[in-house]
Amino acid sequence: MIPPLYPYASFLFSNEMPDNIFFLNSGQSSFLLIVKVLKKRYSDLIFLLPAYTCSTVVKALRFAEVEYNFIDLDETLNFDEDDLKEIVNDYKSSKVVLVPTFLFGSKIKNYKDSFPECIIIEDRAQSFPDIELNSSDYQFFSFGRGKMVSASGGGGVLTNDSEFKKLYSTLEVDEIFISSYVLSIAQKIILIYFWGYFKRFIKEDKEGIAILTDVKNIKVLKMSNIKIKWLINSIKKAKLGHRISISDLYIKGINREFQYELSDSIPYLRFPVKKQIVGDGISTMNYADTLSEAKKLRPNKNFNIPIILAEYSSMLPTHDLVSIDYAKKIINMVNND
């Protein structure tokens, strides 16, 4: 039985410590620290998010007490260009911050070129961490459960912002490491050898259905050096070839009517299709809470693609435990069932 996710984490450590990647205790706290830096710098901020996104991003903005709104998506899972231009123009008296998301690891546009007047924060929580900063001012990552590289918790920010670095240096250190390391090893063993047994206790493979509520406290802590070295080695040693092969197999084999307009040769965390099917490792990500929030803020907007993603799509597994034969079986299920 195939689990929906099998995130990579190494057992070894690295001695390298990059000088413009800052590791924190979660992806949410990583994003929040960026928001805090920008809030000190600008008095009138507006954050623009995809209408289909994780509630932890919205909760961080609520906690920081800054304004936000939502943008429609197109078939490539990028911001809908016309909708984005319209909303950016509506907020031209404010400092606009775009938060494009690499949904499932999908490729996004270079918004730095298209909107040079805006601040760009790339949400890479669902994709593999990058080491370049060509298309954004900030990138933030997540190393939590179910991510491309999992450390049972943790996050990071890539930026050259000196003010961010200064604020980061004042943070207390989260010394938790042993529990994360042990949980990571246990997760690997369970998913490889005992998933069939544990699966019976899991009712649904669904994510993102938590109710969006205000957060009373979000702890922002630096990651311990030993955990950083573990994560850096995990990132450096991660092998993404299998994910690319399985993703490309889906792109070539699944009928176009069920596909979004996604690029090939990309290691997707999961591969979204416009059809709900049931099978081992196949899941859904129903971000109903943030989508509902988007509809409240923009009641006259028809968020077509976000609604299809949330209510009518399945997310296909791409990880190392998915065989070529099983991927072909899934393709047949999508095309024919």
C-alpha cells in the first residue's frame, strides 16, 4: 500500500553553513519574521495571496495584524495575470507584497520582472528549496510533515536583507533536535515497512481542512546548529530524479482534459489532476478555509481554478515508493474510471 507522501531526510550531517539562508522552527514562523521586518519598514502594507493556499500563511498575517487579499489562479497555477494587475492597481497607494506559491512544486513566473514596484516573497513550502534569489526579495521554506524535505518541523528563509539578518540574530534558539531526528527515522521505517498496518487507523488522506481562526501566539525561534547541519545535508543529498520521472509519466499519459497546464521535468511534491479518484497514495488538499476567506473579501469574484483544485481534484503521489507500474495504474484510473 502506497503512502500519500514519503518526504526525504538524510541520516547524516553537513559542515557547511550558508550565510544568506536562515533556518527557523517552522515555515509559518519563517514567513512571519519576513512580515515583521516589512512591517517595521512600511506603514501601509497589503499582502496578495493565491486564493488556494495554506491557512498557516493567512494566520501569520492575521497575527501580524497586516492587511491581505486574494488573487485568482490560472491553469498554470500562477496568479491570473489580469486579476493580479487589477488588484495591484487598486492598491497603488500602498506597498504591495506579492506572495506567489509554488503549488505542489509547480513552476511560477518571475514576478520581479513583471511587477518591479512590488516586494516579492516566494512561498516554496511545497517545493524543493532553491539557492538562487533572482526572482524575489525573499523565499521561505517548510521542512514540516509531508514536505519535500521533512525534519518533523522547521522552516527557512533565503534573503539578502540585512535588516532581516539583524532581527534573526536576536532570536532565541529552538534546541529541539533529537525528537525531530528520531521521528524522521521512525517515519521512514513506518512508511516503507508498516504503512499497510497503520493506514487502517487513518480515515482520510485529506489536508488543509482546518478552520481558519485567529492565532494567539506564534513562536519565532532560530533552529539549532545541529539541526541546520542535518537539514543542509538532507537538501544537498536529496535525489529528485524519481519524482521527475513519475511526474513526467503523468504528464505524458493522463488525458489533457484532466490536466492543468504544468511544465515537465519538475519534481512535483504531488501531481494535481482535475478528477477525484480513490487509491493508495492519492490524496486531496481542500483549502476550504482560505478559499472561503477569499470569497468573503471578494464576493463578486469567481475563483474558478482554486475551486476546482479544492473541490474537484486529486493529488497523485510522486515519491520514491511509487513504482512505474503503479503510476501507470493511476494513469489508467484517471483516464478510464
